[in-house]
Amino acid sequence: MSGKLRCPKCSCPLDEIRLPERVTVESCPHCYGVFYDRGELALALELSGAADTQWSCPKCERPLRTGRYRDALELEECTACGGLWFDAGEVAKLRKASGVEGLVKGEGAAAGPAPPLLPPAAVEAFTRKLEEQRRALHGEARSNAPAAAAAQTERAFPEIPDGGSADNPDESADPVATYEGRRYRHFQTSQPVVTYVVGEFPWKVKVGEKSRARDFVCPPHLLSQEVTGKDSVWTHGRYLEPEEVWAAFKLPGSPPARVGVAPAQPNPYEASWAGLTAAFFALAAAAVGLAIAIALQASGETVFERSFSYDPAAVEKSVVTEVFELRGHTANVEVALNTSLNNQWAYFSLALINADTDVALDFGRDVAYYQGSEDGEAWSEGSQVDVAYLPRVPSGRYYLRIEPETDASTGPFGFTLRLRRDVARASFAVVALILLALPVLWFWWRRNTFEQSRWVESDHPWGGHGGDEDDE
């Protein structure tokens, strides 16, 4: 990895990639863009309609210009060194637009063999693993042919109809594959094209060959189908953590940080989701049950109720009620005001006073109600009713002092005052349910955010269309 060059689009450090033509280019492991020096291309590119961009050349840090090549694609070119930046998929588009497969100037055989794409130890380990699997498969087939045939029939891959003649009918059909008792959701259908061939294959491969690939996921399992002509090949795989791959190939150091979410990567929140929701419903049921039990035990006894008339013009505006008794254990007291205010407001200064100790609980309530009509539509604001709660009032003999206040323009009005003792309140149960739901909602958000990241590049993104698709 080069420590100096960075991607002009995402600022990720660029990797040096050795192409089969013995040419080294710089590629971004994050956005998959690639930078070519002008002398590395065998094709002369003339860009039209050049315009400045906000990006800089990864080599000389001079501004990149954007221009079009044959009205087929848009590329970025360095104004100083002439290097060219290709976004993901644009190299394939350039081959199609130019009709030239060999875009890179090779250095010839004198340059020596190209270095392997993996370290020698990794290549050796991978080759050894393939040989072990081949021997195991052939040995099992020779020793128990009938059993192998039966297993092949049992594990047959599903037949899934194409669904039409469109370029990608799976995008709307959203097919489901069933294999080994698992249901695999359709993830993506693409049409890969062979651009160049490196290495040996047990089948004939040629440049320009097209196939149709379909991927289905049931994390951590992946089911893939590749259709070429009349041949259909299914592949079943399982997601491996980066540390597992690193350890299997005995690579030094640690794997690079993950970028995004893989199609078959398990959701780390999925395993705990069922247990968390079960715990929430159990605790919510307990909270509701407790609230019901408290409500059944609450007396809700009415200890005082009386109607009054108020005249702002009267000299004496305060009222003192007769003595009433609160019996039983210490409990809350509900104070309800029901007024006849109409396009009026009033402030009630209240005090609940113990007749034996003269200890007073002072509180006030503001009540206002306005109504009318505008453009033929009725409207109202405020309320004629108000309720207050006094917590933990001891038993004893009490009386109320009531002193309404209002402006001089307000006419007389009436109001009824009612006191109830030991009243059950549903608000406590609601608060308990909200507090219990907060961790569940947070966990749900994290779980769904992970799934949105998984499906964003698929044919079925959550909440909108996924990333741009290449022509090929």
C-alpha cells in the first residue's frame, strides 16, 4: 500500500496493483476507482468539454479536469501530469466505447513474471486446501457412489423462474430460493463480462463472454447462480469473519478495517433481538398488571364537591369552605375545577389547610377558554376544565381557601370544585412503558441500520434505489 497517494474521491490510501501487462496502477480499495499514468494507456484519449473539478490528482496534487470521451463516459484528467482517474466500472465502459480490449501498454516478456496477487504462503495454503477438498470429494464418490447420488438429489438447488424478458426481472419479482430448509432472499442479479483472463481454469474462458449471476442471502449463508448459455451452476457459501480468513492463510498482522456490510454478513443485533423483545413484553405486561392492581385497590373516594359563583365586582373575592375529612392512609388528592368560562380566563389561588395544625398546601391553577368562528369554521382554544394532583396528603380534617383572579372586563362565572382521595393514575404506567421501550427502540434502530447498509447496494434497497449500476 502506498502511504503517499490517496484517492481523490474518498481520500482512502491507494493500493498499488500489478496488472498482467507488467504495469502498476493505483487503485482505491474503498470506492474501487483506479488511476492510470498517461503513458500506461495504449489508447489515445481526447476529452471534450473540459471543466474544473474540486478533486486533486493523487500523484502531483494539481486540479483534475472532467471531460467526455465520445459522449459515452465522463473521465477526470490531471492538468499537469496528464494522468487519468477512472471511477468504478468506467474501465469496462471505456473498452466498450472504444472497441479496444488491451487498454494498457505491456512491457513485454523481458519484464519478468508478474508477482502473485497473494503472498506465496497464502497461495500455497489455498492450493493445498483445494487439493484436500478434491481428494475428499473423489474418494467419497468412489467409496459410496449410491449414497453420493442420493445426497445430490436431496441437496438439489432450486429451480427459480426468470420471470420475464426484462434486463433484470428479479428486481420487481423479488424471488425466494429454498435450500437445505433455509429461505434465501434475492439480493442482486447482474451480468458480469470477462475482460481479461489470468491463470488456469477447468473450463473454456474467453474475453467478452457474458453470464447472468444471481445472489440469494440467508445470513450467514449465500446462494449464487451463474448462467452461461445453457449451463447453470449453483454455489453455496458461508460468510467468514476477516479474522478467520487471515488466520486460515497465516497472513501477518491483522486484516484491514471493514468497509460497509457484506451481503451474507450476520447482523450482530439479530441474535439478541428476540430475547430483548420477549423481555420487553414480559416487563410491559408486569407494569400494566401492577398498574391495574394499584387501580383496583385505589378508593377514588369523593371527599368534597361544591359549586360556586364568582363576581369580579364583589368586594370579597376569596371563599373558605367547610371542613371535610380525609380518612385512611396517606394518599394523593385530585383537585378538579369545572368552570363556565367562555372567552374568559381566570387564575385560581388555592390552599388545602389542615384544620387541626394549620399546615397549608398552597397551589394555583390557570384556566382559560376561548371560542368563535372564522371564515365559516368554528375554532376553540384552551379548556373550561382543569385537574391538579397533590401527592401524599396525610389523613385528617381539612378545608379549602379559594381566591379567583381575573381582569376587570370579565363578567361573572361559575365553577365547581371537586376533591377525590386515593386516585389511580394511568400516567405512571405510561411512563414505565416509555422507559422500557427506549432500549428496545435504540436496539431496533441499530438492527435496522445494519440491514439498510446490507441492502443498499442490492436490487431491493430499503427506502430508495441503491448505488449506481454499471452498464455491464
